Amino acid sequence: MLMKRGFALIFVFILFVTSAFSISKEELLKAENYYRKGEYKKSLEIYLKAEKEIPNYEIYYNLGNIYFKLNKFAYAKLYYLRAYKIRQNDSDLLHNLKAVEMRLEDRIKLPEEDPFTKILNSIKNSFTMNTYLIISLILFFIIVLIFVFLDFEWKKYMLFALSFLLVVLFIIDIVKINEYKKSQYILVSPKVDVKSEPTDIGSTVFIIHEGIDFEVKDKVGDWYLIVLKNGYRGWIKAREGKDFLKV
């Protein structure tokens, strides 16, 4: 299964990058052994500790796998989405996200993307946010180098082409940074009534269930104005950090 293969590969990477942290390679190896033997709760305990020290794509991905095995699909989706904010082009992660969505009660269907939007999203998600920032920086220095030190017949045309590419990369950088900063949340309570106004006497417009993701647009006392991916909105009375968690 893709999940098992991805877990093993990512674990090797974790061993390489974590030598500078207090959590030891032996502890991570123990977590991997627990996972392979099906002792998921013991593996979870170690990876939750690792998350506090080295919160990165690999840790989030592995936590998602463990929660999936424990049938805690809201938390699995939470950690998969945290991993997705860092890296959008991992096929194993996308597969696991779909597997989680199939097990949730609420499934929001979005309109089919047009071909042009699909191409743009494919380009945007080809690299991570950090990779695009590095490429933009390198390209900027190349443009400066050509402008200041080099002189050849096609210089102005090359500078125009490179500058146009830099603007495109800059736009992609802004979009990916905004996506990373997006206030996305996951409901971890079994279900919550969504009201038409921030009061207990407000009418219930719909009900959301564990694992659904949404944005928070406003807050009034203990009430939060949420917006689902399909545009539906309303007020919920819940506790941030308890009933719903930030991605």
C-alpha cells in the first residue's frame, strides 16, 4: 500500500535530519518498529513529541498515517493537510487525503475545474513554497548579473524574458504564502450545529460533522463565523483548540 511505502521512505529522511534535536534516532526507530508491529498508540506518543521539536512535512505525514490506522480520521486529515500546506505534489499524500475524505460523513463536492485552472494549479503545485522562493532569488541575481556585467546583442530581450518570468514566480510566491497563512481549521468534535446568527436561539441552517474543514472569518464572544469550501457559512459555538484545531 502507498501509505506503508511512503512511511518507510520518509522515516529514513527523518533519521538523517534529526540528529541536532533532543529526540534521538533510537526513539524514532522505536516509533517505526511500533508502527510496523501495529502498536500505533506507542508510535503516536513518540511522534507527537517529535512534532514539538521538528514540525515538518515528514512528521506531519507520519502522524497522519498513525491517526488513520487508529481510525481517528479527523486528526488524520488535520495532519495530512498540515503536510499538504508544505508540499502539494506528493502523490502518496494526495492518495491518503482522498482515502480519509471517503471515511468522513461530510463530503463537499466542488465544481469541476476548467482546463486552464487545472494547468495553473499544476504549475503552482509543482514545487514547494520554499523552492519557488529560492528559484525567484536565484533568478533575480542572474538578472542583476546580466544587467550590470554582461553586454551582448540580445541582452534587452533576455532581460525582458527573465523579468517576465520573475514576475510570474513572484505572483506564485504570493499565492503560496497566502495559502500557507490561510486560517483553515478541522472540526474534531462529533458534530456541531451551524446557526444563522451568533446566538443560541438562532435557527440551525445546517450541521457539520467531525473531520470537515473550514475557514474562520469572524468571532463574537464564543461564536465563530465559519465558511465551508462550497461557500456555505454560518455561526458555531465551539472552542478553538478543543472542538476544532488549526491546520
